[in-house]
Amino acid sequence: MNGIFAIYFHLLIGAVSPYKILVYNPFMLPSHVRFLDKLADVLADGGHDVTVLMPELDRDLAQSIKLKDSKRILRSKGDIRAYQLLKEEEKGTFNKVWTVSSPSPLSLLRVTRKLAKVLEWQCESKFVLPSRNLIFAVVNVTALINDDQLVQKLTEEKYDVAISEACFACGFGLFDLLNVSTTIAVESHTISGLLSEAIGEPSLLSFVPGVLSTAGDNMTVRDKLQNIISTTVYKFMYSYFFYKERAVFERKYGSFKDYNELIAETSYVFINANPYLDYPRPVLPKTVMIGGFAASKSEENTKLPQEWDSVLDARDHTVLVSFGSIFKSIDMPNDFKRGLLDTFASMPNVTFIWKYENPNALAASVSENVHLSTWVPQAQLLKDSRLSFFLTHGGLASTNEIAYAGKPAIVVPLIGDQTRNANMLARQGGALILHKRDLSDVKRLTDAFKEMLGKSRFVLVY
């Protein structure tokens, strides 16, 4: 997949030679940051001169994610108001995801207004401008949009290509100010209806599930209606985000291009999707699916740390349990935790590796076949033949890793595109889907686990 990505990139910019590339990648959500950072690493490792602008919306995330030093990084402390509001919203929304089935219209409107304010503030955040030859260096602190000197210096860099995730209108507004002729929009999930509309690509919601769809591609009339409604809500939310970000530019420069104009001018749209796994749909030539480009077969991605060998060798079967980096197992309702622990205890011949944020708080309650860890080498474990299956929330990064490794999974979707991802795996015969309420049902969990261990039909082959 790295090879396919490189071919498209070189076709885009011409001869195979180093180019100056600017990547806009705010610290906001872990999976999004890692996806753009990996893309920047691939380009830098290919010999290109890569600079990454990284506003620290989430300062905790900025401290926890390790970045390779193969590229120049322009970091900022960000707007303290944006950070505080983001953390407030995480406590109010992310921690409730285990118990709330779906947000009410009023709560969705409240979240939309708050996140729009976060994005507006981060567009005016402060940056650290590094010297030419240093990876991390402080030269001067300046405002991103409102500082003419910074914009002028970035303009003088004469970047050949600029890349941003499609959900950040601020990045594309900045690229327009810098007169970058070649821009690329990136989606860390499947293409959204708003992006499709901006580039003139049909969404075809009657049979293609949108980002927030709860059904697969074999839809009933009710499913189709839900698909249309959820896509419309998604477009409304992001249109409001983009409206607030555009206002930052208009306060400084007067009339400014809207989101659709900026995106329509992009040369390519890179989508975190795998054409062999995702739902079939018509795409434009400028839309390129690069899902799995980060799942290389390098030693870094396949070599399992030695300390995990004893865990995998302890029993005939081993199961990995992880719900990603945003939604924490420690925030689960107690009846969910109890359901999982009782199920684990009822299957003493199976080792369960559970990514749990505070093992000490749960240690007294677990049976001896449960291995708790604050961190797990997920990609390496999935590629190991001793791992039987994966219990996951169905984030797209995990979904791609599951498919790439050919590992069966039980998916418990929590929010966002995770139900779509779960249905995507299930239609290939690679997964069972459970509702999060099933986590408290020991019989339902036990039956699902035994079915997964005893059936060969769940093996994915790509």
C-alpha cells in the first residue's frame, strides 16, 4: 500500500525528486493525529522536505504522542480556552458514550456549537516557528492567521504541496494565503457527504452507507431514511464548523473563499479506505483510497516485544480486548466490567489481554487468565498466529489492522463511524457485532466468544 501511495503522489507532482511539503495536523483526536503523522513520515522517509504545523488543541495528547524526527515540526501551545473547552466536552460526551444510545438533537446542537468555537480559537492560536536546520527550535511566537510576518515567512518557503485533513477548513484557508498551488485533502475515515459534495462526487445514500450510518449496504426503507438523516446532520455540523473557521479569515482579510471552493481546488483526496474492504461506490479519479498504507510489514510493525511471548504461550487461545485510545475501559459501567470479567472467568482455557487504564483498580477482581495492561502492541499482536480474535470498538484504524492481519473480531460499536466499520467487516464474514449493552450479558458474551473460537468462517483473507 505504501507503494501505491507513493506512485499516486509522484504522478501528482511530476518527476521523482524532493519536494517541499506542508502538513497541517492539529493535536485533537489521537487516531486522526497518528494518521496524518504517519503520512508525513512516509513522505519524509521518501526524501521529501516535510514541515508539519501542529496546534496543540489537546495538550495532554501532544505530550503523550511520540513523533519521529524525520520532519520539521512547528508546534504551538494553542489557545487555552480551546483546550479547556475541549476537555470539558470530553468529560461531558466521551465519558457518557458507554451509557447513551444516541445524542438528542439539543445535545448535538450544544456539542456542535462548542466544537465550532474550539476550531475557531485554534485557527487563531500561536505558533513556534523553527529555524531552517532544526527539528524543534523556538525562534519567535506568533499568531497563525493574524501575524503577517509568519504568513509571509511561510509564503517565502514556496511549498510545492500542502496537505490537511478535510475536516480542518483552517488548514485550507492557510494554504490559500500561502499560494500553494497543489493541495491534498485527507480523510482519516471514509469520505463524508460534505467532502463528496464539494468535489462533485455522488454520495448515493440509497445504497452506500454514510459515515454515521447504522446499517450496511443491504438497507431497508427505514435504514435508507436513517442514512439520509444522519448524513444531513453530519453535513450541518461540519458546515457550521467551517463557517466559524472562515470567519477568522474574514475578520483579517475581508471576503474569503468558502469551504466548497477551497476543497474543489484540491488536486487529490486521500481516503482512509480499502477498496477490497469498503462498500463499493463510484469515485472520481482524484479520489484515492490509501487505507492500510500505515500497516506495513516492516520489523517495527511485526516484531512483538519479547515479554508478550509468555502471555501468548500460556494457553491454547488468546483474545485481545481493547476499546481504543479515546474511549476508556475504566469509564465503563460496573455491570459491563462485571459481565466481561465473569465471562473471562468462565473460560479458563483462554487468555484475555485487556487494555485497561488502571490495572491496580481491577487487579483484585480478575481471574488468573486475565492479563491487564495500560498499553498493548496491537498491530503486532494482531499479526501473531497465537492470537485467536480481537474484541474491539471498531475504530477505523483497528478495522484496517484487523483486515490487514486477517484476524477475526467481535465488534462493539460505541459512536461515530464505528457501526459502519463493524458492518463493513461483518459483510466480509470477518466479524460478529454486539451491542454495548451485551457487555453486561454473560451468556451472550460467552456464546459469542465460543462461536468465534469454534468457527472458521470468520477468517478474513486479503
